[in-house]
Amino acid sequence: MTLNTEHIEYEKYCRQLIGLTIISVEYSEVIYSEPDAKRWYKTQFKDLDTVDISITFKTSDNQTIEIYWDGRFYQFGIGIKLNEKSDFSGFQRWDVSKDDLWKKYIGKKIDDIQLKWETIRVTEQKSSKTESIIYPQGIKISFSNNKNIFVSAAGFLNEDDTEVCMQLDNLTVTDNEELARQVKMM
């Protein structure tokens, strides 16, 4: 796979997160019913959440990082914003900083960012022309405590599914690499 200039610039942009220390984590979810007190992001897997909009980090130097599903390269890729206004509003937000998945990352510095690029072949119906599109399907964030978070633009179609479907307007997140491979989010 050969990345073009736009891909390389995006990787450089994402690397700006290296060195930032996370002080809180928040999920943004669609409000499925009014009022909605249920946390829909929980899954049947203890170490894996599914988030229907975005994950936001606040940092020790007052910066904001948003990870979300994005259409920059392809309609179901991973997007990252640093200190930019979110495209989403009217959603419920959950502070998940004290959840088991996240509490070990609070106060930890981001040591590395690796985008997981995928290639998809898309055929235009009218002309039958096929195009290869390279887009960021997932991200691995490494922290100063030698632990990693994995985020993928993927989700479960049904609550009892044991594997995710890629290319959904949803995020799956875990710090368990074996589980990430098991459910096929990476």
C-alpha cells in the first residue's frame, strides 16, 4: 500500500497528540429515547465499548482531542481533531474516566500514534470504473504506562454478535489486543 501526500500529512497531524497527557475521557452517544439514562456503549465484552459518535480526551494542558468516525478519505474511517470544534451536537455525553477501561490511562502521556490504513475497492455503477481507496480504519494509541488503546471504525450489528462489522458509523474501543483481534476490529 502506498500512501499519498494527503495520507502522510494526516499521519503528521495525528502525531501532534504525542506528548499530551490525558486527564479525562468522554463518550458522545446518540440519544435513542428521551430521557435516556442508559449507557448504550457497554457490550457483552468486559474490555470493549462501542461508541455511536465520538471519544473525547481532555489533556493536562487544556487541549481537546476528538476521535470519531469520519469521511475524509472514505465514509467510514477514523477521524481525529485536535482543538477543533466537534461536528456533533445534541448528543448525550458520558464521562468514562473512572471506567475500568479508561482509569489506567488518566494522568498518562501519549507516547505513540499508529493509524491502521485499509484499502477498499469501489466500483462506480454507471461506468463500472473501479477505484482503490486508502483510508484509516483504526488507530493504536500507546501510553507512557506501556499500555495501548485500540479504536476502530466498526460495530456490532446485533448485541450478541461476537465479531464486529467494519465500515460502520460507529467506534469500537478496547485496550485488550487479543480481544481486538478476536472480534476482528483489527
